[in-house]
Amino acid sequence: MSWTAGYVTEVDYTYDYYRELNPTLLRLACLSAGVAPPAEQRIRYLELGFGQGLSLNVHAAASDGEFYGIDFNPAHAANARSLAAASGAKALLFDDSFQRFLNRTDVGEFDYIGLHGIWSWISDENRQAIVDIVARRLKVGGILYISYNCLPGWAPAMPLRHLMTLHADLGSEAAGVIGRIEGALKFAQQVVDSGALYFRANQAIAERLKQISQQNRNYLAHEYFNRDWHVMPFSEVAQRLEDAKVSFVASAHLLDHVEVANLTGQAQRLLAEIQHPILRQSVRDYFVNQHFRRDIFIKGARKLSAVEQMEMLLSTAFVLMLDPTDVPMKVKGALGEAALQEGVYKPILEVLSDGSFAPKKLADLTKHPKLHAMKLPELMQALVVLVGAGHMHPVQQATKESRTHCVALNHYICDRARGRDEIKCLASPVIGGGVAVSRIQQLFLLAFFAGKKAVSDQAQHAWQIISSQGGRMLKDGKQLKSEQDNLTELNQQAAVFAEKRVPVLKVLGVL
């Protein structure tokens, strides 16, 4: 049997960052659910199937501890190791299969084990190896984070995936993976346009095909075109993980914790009557038409008392991730887009921006004159919404070591941006994870690192790099042609970046 085991290896996976793998965010999700997270200490973390290793390396640089990762694709392991070498953080990366890693005797136990999406794209044999790794390597009280495609949300689109992979499998090998994907997308659209009754009866799937056609082809290769592709209901995943002695605790997607944004009153009342957690989560998936779950399981979950939970939450500090004027007063849940009450959220954002955006503990927020009249449950829910939407983040104690590693990794990523538009985040020792920073902004930072403090110099520096490669800026979806127009756009973007993003990035320890 080939070492690839039917997994796509001809094209690399994307350089995406997955915030739910961040230990600080996982801790908050546990606290929100009233369950004790692992103790704050020099953690030992294992990521299974790390892809290009961006998330793993960002977390290794931004946190103190030992970070291990495995991905059986040697090209992925090589790329991940280049990031680890740049940061100098303790990240041990292996091109092992799950079974080979399971048999290692030199790795010990871990406080966290995480895997993003991998569960859906591998064979049953490999899924069992993952369960065995969790059983053998996860500490008592440790967190397992696992995300996967699920039912019922995926049910209508499964025939579309079958149609595309059937065409790709029966097509010409000479076309290569990307060529077969292009052919499969085109063919599926022809079936839609030819009046197939399936797509007439499922208009949303026809729309989904259009959206899929606009996505990154490397991502599509791994998401849709692996030989093994299994969509499971939550109950089956939970049942398989029982052998590892872990139990479901909460969703790592914090907006899932805000029931009013996802469930009608009738749905909330029905779910409240269901005692069994597996049945309750399964029924909830039907209410929200869940297609992708981000689950936290714990080996030996310990329920916190109300006093313990409140004390731990009050000692948790939070920081804004962007300028408060850029925070939209709306959030999207399963029920659609919901408006945020400005009377609640505006004062919170104002307080969090005080003192040049310095992090603030929940205990301090409750005492602030602008917030002291707000009830604690209302304030906590607002913070969960802001964190879940990515506008705010819980913080950790940044150390000299983590700051040094983040600076080194961020310089490397920004320098890499001169020739590639792959990595769109930088590492923050304050939140222990990644911060969204576009390629253009990384080029501004590259000029900043070189001592060019003036906005005009940063814009000129970025233009020299972009133009030397034949690139042009886009504005309102149109390519700017003249040098002056490009420089004008870059100057405007650099000015906004300096005014709104740089102050936040400084507080986050990115600069």
C-alpha cells in the first residue's frame, strides 16, 4: 500500500491559522461551560495532522512549554520545521503516521491534544489510531480538541461531493490533481445547468457549488478529494472516543455558547428538558443544521462550583483585537445576523480601549464606572460574544521567552511576505496565539522593522516589492494601473494601519 493511504499529497495544504487550537481560547470555553481546564503551567501540547504547521508554530512561539506535532506528509513537516527554526521555540515535528507515533516511547503525556478536520479525511484504521493516541497520551484532566464535518448539515451536499470525486477519479491522471479538480467543478456545473432534478430540488446545493468553485484549489483538494471522506453525527464521534475515556465538555466556538443567537425559545426549552448530553447535543445539531463541529473533550472532566467558576472568570483578563470603531454591531449565529445592543457593547469597547488597549481582568471591568451597573451574567455573555466573533481575546502572562520567539517568527513571516501571499497572521505572546495581519500589512511592518517609521516610506517600500513582481493593488475590485494610483492606495492603507492596527499590535506584543 502507498504511504499516502489515499490522502492527497500532490498539492500542499493551505497556510491557514485555526484559533480554536489556541490553549487560552480552549481554557475560556471550558470556564464558560463550568468545567475546570488544565492548570496554567508550562504545557505539553500535541497537534495531530498539523498541515503546514502554522497554528502549531504560532502557539509554540507564543506560549511557554513543549509543542509536538505529527503530519505524515514530509513536505508539510519540512515547511513546519522551517517555521520552528525561525522562531527558536521548542516545537518537535515528526513526519510520522498516527500508528508510528502511537508506538513511540519518547514523547510522554500531553495537557492538550488537538486535531483540525483530520478526523473526516482518514480511514477507520487511522481514526482508531487517534483514539489510541488520546487514550495513551492525554493526561488526566487534559483537553482533546477535535473538529470535523458532521450531520445533518452535510447531508444535502454529500451527493455533490460524490459527483465531483467520481468525475475526478475516472478522469485522466495526466491532468494532475488541480486539473482533475477543475474538470470536476466544470462537469458538476454542467450537470446543474442541464436541469438535473436533484439540483432543482436542492437549490442551496447549486449555490454551494458556485461558492466551492471560488475557493482555493489546494484547500478543495484536501477538503473534498481525499479517498477517505467520512461525515459523522456527533453521537458516533463521541461513542468512538469513549475508549479514550474522554467526555464532551463544550464547543470551542464560543458563539455556540450564546443560545439566544442560535436557538429559538421553543428550541431552548426542548433542549433544557433533555438530560442526556449526547442526545442533547445531537438534537441541537438538528436545530442549527450543524455541518462542522469544533468540540472539546476532557479526560476526567471536573465540574466547577458556581463560586470556583466565578473566581476563575473574574481573574481572566481580556484584550481587544482591533480598534473599537471597527467592531461591527452585529454578529452571525445559526438564526442569522443579530444586532448587538449598543448600550451594552459600546461601553465595554470603550473601557477595553482605555489605557492604550491594555488588557483588563473581568474583575476590574465589573468595577468600572461605565460598567458597574451591568449585571455580571450580562457582561460575561457580551465578552463571550466578542471573543467568539474574534474581536477580543483572553490573555495569558507573556514571558520574555515567548516574546523573543514571537518577534523572531514575525520577522521571518514578514520577510517571507516579500515573495509569497500565504501566511496571513502573526504571533502574539499576550494571547498565546495568532493575530490576523494581511500580506500588505506585513510589508508595511517589514519597512517598520527596517527603521522606516514614516507612512510614506512604508508605502513606498511595499510598492517596490509589489511592482518588482508585476503586481498591482486592487481598489473596488479593479486593478490600479498607474504607479501614482498604486502609491496613493498604499499610502491610504498604510495610514489606516498606523492609526488603527499598530497600537493594537503593540499591546499584543506582535511589535
